[in-house]
Amino acid sequence: MKKIQIKRKIPATMATQHPDNASAPFWKGKGDPFISTIEEVEESFRAYRDYMCDEYMWDWEGKHVDEAVVDKLFTTYYTFFKKRQLGREIFLTFRLPNIWLEKGYRIARAFMAILTSEDFSHSLKVASPPVFEVILPMTDKAEKLIYLQKTFSQLARFKCRAFGERKKAFNYLRVIPLIEGIEELTSSGKILHDYVRLHKKEYKSPPEYLRPFIARSDPALNAGMVSAIIAAKIALSEFYKFSKEAKVPVFPIIGVGSLPFRGGLSPNTVKGFLDEYAGIRTVTIQSAFRYDYPYDEARKAVRYLNKMLKGGKPLIFSASDVKKGKGLISIFSKYYCQTIEEIANTVNELSEFIPKRRERMLHVGLFGYARGVGKKKLPRAITFTAVLYSLGIPPELIGTGRGIRDAIKKGADRELMLFYKNFIPDMLMAGNYLNKENLHFLAKTDKAWNEILEDVKLLEDFIGKELGPTDTRHFIHRNITSNIFFMWRDKRDPREQIVEAGLIRQSLG
């Protein structure tokens, strides 16, 4: 396919507001890890200037938000944004609420914030519009993307009429589909093809490009880490196949945290990550990446990503490969979901002790709608991951040993390594934080924990190494998780110890 030139810079690194940091940001003098809505304006500026991130996600989904973000950035840091212009060299991208899952009144406020920020930037004679692209979470149908675009256009035209504006109106909003379900990821090519068809019908031409967004945390929460990675790889392949067929350039995004369960991108894992996810063009730089590692290391890693993400060629899977990948997802998710449903009460009980890092609202999550997990609800992925790591039971291991056993029986272990190159390094990394003593104690109270013991044994047999601490830091973490376990059993508050353990592993969850 001939390379099509587009008119804008594609960001490589997208800083986000994910509350996975154990440490406080270096720029907060009082050392409080909690970041308020008011402080997020400064945080976005710091992401651009100090960390050299190309893009910042301004999150309207499930959290409180400062609607005047662009006004405040321009008025407080005018000299910086005059030089590095928002919407041209660096980018602010709104993640919208999904109006099909939560009430739609906040989306009108987001749209008006986008329109009025364009007025302000125009008056300052800087790049305009400063915000022109939004993310739709939990995208499952192309019609929803078009609906948002049409609604924005209608509002833009109404604004012009109502206020008597004469200049040419900004009325076309680009939409990024954030695809979060396992089934939606593995059939994502259809969503993109449907979108192009509808876009041509509405706008008489295809979109100039697409930035499809692969979720990693929620699929792992719903179906286990191995299933999430296979689904992500299939989606990446589907995006590039779509691009070749539709002749629309794609620049895939992936949402990843620092711990393997949530994506495995930290300043220490950049090269392995790039090898695993070749073809990705934008990665999220979440709070733990920025704040739980030394500033110089984090900044250096961001600069490296900015340089290297322009390259990698993705693996393109055949229909036969995709079928095998879906078979592996079925194997691994079965055992993961079975165990998670049984330990959900413990996870929910301990989730109350995980410290808050942002001003969250009640979240509408995916877990209750996932197949094969019954009616159990779980906390958000970061809190879920933090709970299990705080017990010394990394969620990466859950269901994975039994999944490997079944994959070997079916002769599919080689296919697993095709889809998941870093399987063994990731299992060893997660296994460093395993507290076998805690797991044995829990296994005496509920058979579900015995299933995880079985996973550990099967993984150790497959890898040929024992899982557990290997250096001083890991042993200290193990000791702290023992304290957390006994304090929880004794009905004492383990919050301080939970944060201490998070500081050691350099991510809360």
C-alpha cells in the first residue's frame, strides 16, 4: 500500500490521569500523591514541558474535570504555548463519557469546552482549534462514533447562529474509538470498516486517518492478562488489514500501565515493550510511569518512545492464526474468570483500603457485562491490581498455569509464544512479587486460592524456575505483604503498608 501523507503530527506519547501512582509528583512541594482536579491543569503542562509528552488525555469519563483547561493553560503558560502550539505540535485530547452507559449531560459541557477553546485560541492568534479529537470509551459500534460527530456539528452550527459569529465555524470533530471488550477487539476490523462506510455516507469522503485505541487494563480485568494480550495483538493486525483494504491510514494507540497485568510499560521495560507491540504508534504514559520512577529516567524513556514509536512493523495474522488466537483466549479466560468470580468478595473487601489518587465519580465498568463471570462486580482495574499485589498474589498468574497446561495438551503452546513474545519474562517479573505464605494461608479458607496455587506450580514447571522474590527489594515487598495480610485478618487498617508496597514495586496497581 502506498504511504498516504496526512496533515498533522501523530503523537507518540500520551500522558494520562490514571490513578496508578504510589508516589507524589516531583512538582508537588507538599509530597501528597493525590492529584486534585485543580492540579491537573498544571500536571498537563508538566507532562508537555518536563516529560516531553506529545499529548495529554483530559479525562471526562467517570471523574470530575476542570472545563476551563484550555483557558487556564493559555493564560497561565502563554509563552510556552505560543512557542509549542496546542493542536499543532502538542495535543490535548478529551476522553468523553460514553453516553450509552452514563448520563449524557456532561458530554454537552465537553463539546462546549471544545468550541469555546477554539474561540479563545483564535483570539490569541495561536493554532486553532486546540482540541479537535476525542476518545469514545467502550466503543462497540461505528454508529456511535458518527452520532458524536453529527451531534458536535449540530451544536457548533447552533452556537454560530445563537451568537452571531461570522467566521467559518469549526464543526468537524475527529473521534478515536477506544475498544475495550475482548470480542470487540478481536472483531475490530468490522467496526472500522463500518465507520468508514458511514463516514462516506455522512461526509461524502472517508476519514483522513484513524487512531484506533486498544485497551489493555479492562480486557485483563475481565478475561485475564494472557487473553488481553492476544486480543490486543489480533486487534493490531485487524487495524492494519483494514488500512490496506480501505486505504485509510491507521495510527494505533494502546493504553498501558506499568505492571505487566495492565500493560507492562515502565521506564525499565521500554525496549521489550516495543518488541512486543510492534506497529503501535501511540502509548499512554500513565501516572506511575511519570511519578514512581526517578524523573530523569522517566523523561529519558519518554524521549526514547517519541523517537522509536514511528517505526515498528506489526505482525499480520491470517484467518487461521486469528482462529487459534481466539481458541487460546477461550482456554485462558475460562480459568481466570472461574477463579476471579470466587475470590471477588475478598478483592472487594480489601479494595476499600486502596488510597485514592484522583477525584473519581461512580464508574460504569465492563466487568458485570463480561461473559462467563457470573454476576460478580469488581473495582476498577487499578484498584483490583493493587489489591492482589498487596496480598502478594500478582493477578498475572491467575488462570495462567492451568491455561498453559491445556494449551500444551492441545499443541497450542507454540501459538501462544507467537502472540505473546514476552510471556516468560513477564511471568518471572510478576512472580518476583509472589508471597507463597499468604497464598497458602488463603488456600486454607477457600478452594479458589488452591486453584491459584495450582497455577503457580504449573507455571514453575513450564518455565523451569521457582516463582518468588529474587533480590532484596522483592523480599522486603514480600514481608510488607505479609504484614498487610495479617493486619487485614486482624481487622486493622493496612493503608500505610499498601502504599509502602506500591512504592517498592513502583506502581500502586
